[in-house]
Amino acid sequence: MSRKKVTILDIQKRKQNKVPITMLTTYDFTAAVLVDQADIDIILVGDSLGMVMLGYSGTTQVTMDEMLHHCKAVARGASQALLVGDMPFMSYQADVAEGVRNAGRFLKEAGMECVKIEGGRETAATIRAIVQAGIPVMGHIGLTPQTVSQLGGFRIQGKTAASAQSLLEDALALQEAGCFSIVLEAIPARVAGYISQQLTIPTIGIGAGVGCDGQVLVYHDMLGLYDRLQPRFVKQYGAIGKAIVTAVQTYSEEVRSRQFPAEEHTYPMNETEEAAFLAAVAGR
């Protein structure tokens, strides 16, 4: 029996009832079907697809068209989880009105139910406008991959008292702007836990400790499908990448040794028709 469709209200109730929220990034139809069957609360179509699906060096190269393409595929595969689309770099930073229009495309064209936006107080005005347009927004503070060069690389954020206080102020500003939840990435566990306690909206942690209201990981990281970047906070729940390599190697060996295809993988021909065919071609 299929489970009930997860809504924003369900996510908010999980915080109130102290029930941890589960979120996972997913980028294509097949993965979305599998993740949806696994009872995940939220599916995020993250701009991390730039690295794990498209081979880019980071997330800043990802375009709106690429994000919408992958969001459409995920929306076709998932019917139960809450669907969140990641707004890519420069789709909302330059102009508030453009940000609202692009956010609307995720819902109108790509089948998403919410969008995620990176940044703290500097994005609050844009988030407020998007929310006022009727589009739910998930915030994202701490290590924000779209501005990683400005942060000095993939580094933990909030390690000093001043930077931790700044993150708290960012979180409160995003809550006031209308975010229904906030991702906290690469933040000391005690800082993330304190921020979570101060907010009325749920927090989703990634490298931010168990004190957050939920957790998110990248699909390819937790399944061992991507090894170019392996953050400390990733726990690998499967070695699917190695299993794929082994399977493909076995296939290649069997083709070269003519073990595949075997008789059970081929289609037989009626003996009468086969005889007629051989007779017909015999005179050629």
C-alpha cells in the first residue's frame, strides 16, 4: 500500500513531534522511483548534479535548463516524497524579479513543489518575494557550494564565536523571510544544534551533527557511486559503484569468451520455418 504524500505541513509537524526528517538528493527517474519506495520524506534535486551527473568541477556551471531537465525526470519517478528543486547559481542573485520567475519555473514546468536557495541575510529579500508569490522556499546556510570560492574552499563554517553568531542571525533572517526549513551544511554540531533549537522551522543537517531536525546526503555519495570528493560527513551505506564495475567486467569477459548470450538468452525459430528459410537461401 502506498504511503501518504508528504507535505510541508508534515515536515513542520515532524519538528514539533521531534521525529527526524529524512532527505536525499536524487537526479533521475530510476533513482527517484527507488528512493520514493524507501520512505524518504524529501527528495532534493540538488545542483550537485553538476558534479555527479554532468562531470563539472563544481556547481556554479549548472544552468537553469539542466536543473529543470533533471527535475522533470525526478518528478516523473517520485509521487510520495516532498520534491525540492535547487535554484542554480545566478538564477536568483542578480535580480529579485528574475529570481521569482525562475523559482516559478521549477513548479510550473518541472513538477517541483518547493525550491532551495543558498545564502543568508543577503538573500532574504529575494526569498520573501518568492514566498509572497506562493512558492515555498527551503534556505541553505553554512557551507554554500555556489559561493565556495568566496568562502575559501570547502571549509567548515561557524568555527568561531563571531561566525557562529552570524550563522544564527542568517537563520533567523531566513525564517522571518518565510522559509519553511533550512539546510545547515558543514557547521559544528553544537552550533547547528543551538540554531535548530532557536528556530520554529525545521533544520536539515549535512555535516552539522545529530542536533538538527533532519539529515540529508547526496545519493551518489552514500551509495559509493562518486569518489572524486569524499567529505568527512558522508557515511557510505553501499558500495554500488564497485558492484557495477564488477558486473560490467563480468559481462565484457563473457562476451569475449562467447559465454554470452547463451541459449536461454536467444529466440528460437520454428523448425519448419527454419527449414524453409535455409532452403530459400540455399539457392542464392
